[in-house]
Amino acid sequence: MGIFDKIKNAIFGGQAQAAPVTEAAAAPKTVPAQTAAAPSAAPSVTPKTAPATVDIVPILDAAVKQSGQKLDWRRSIVDLMKAVGMDASLSERKELAAELGYSGDTGDSAKMNMFLHKALMKKLSENGGKVPADLMD
């Protein structure tokens, strides 16, 4: 699993992925037993599948609060990684840079970090994250 996937899973959580699988597995068992239950199961699956978009702001704000540290995840890739309990070392960020297609000098960590934050926000958005517009610029 790559660094991006670890960040995405930390934000989106494994529960979001597990819930649809559990319901999908339960739905076929329920359908043969009770035909009337199938229409009820379909509407409950639809609302839980619909929130494929995950609002990252309250999740990351809660993670920062839980960490007990003063972290600015909105501006810092290091703080974002720390907020979700990840190693924010230079080597981890270089690995993330490779995953996200950074072609600049990885020795210039300030420039790389700015790229990483913007690229991460974009990629989270592309993968179902609701990212505020001001973080996408």
C-alpha cells in the first residue's frame, strides 16, 4: 500500500469501504428469504452508497483535536500526515512525491511540500473526498 492510500484510508476510513460490502453480502441472503425486505434493503443501500463523497474538513479537524498538537493540516503536508497518525519524515514525503508525480528537486523540501499538499488535495478530491475550493488552488 502506498503513502497516498495510507492517507486516504486514514481520512476515509475502512468503515466506509466495509459497510457497502457487508450490506451487499447481506442483501442477497435477505432477498430470497423475504421479497418484501428487498425493496427496503435497496433504499438503505442507496443512501449509504451515495455518500461516496467524504467531507475531509471535519475528519481532519477532529484528528487534529484528538492529536492534542497544534497542527495546520490546511497548509502543511507534514501537519496533515501527523494529524492522521502517519510518519511525516522526509523519506515518507519523498515516497509520496514519487507517487504523486513530483518532478522537481526533492532536496528542496519547502517546494516539494507545497506541491505535495496541493497534489494530495486534488487526488483526495478525485477519489471521493469533498475538499474545500480554497485548498484546491
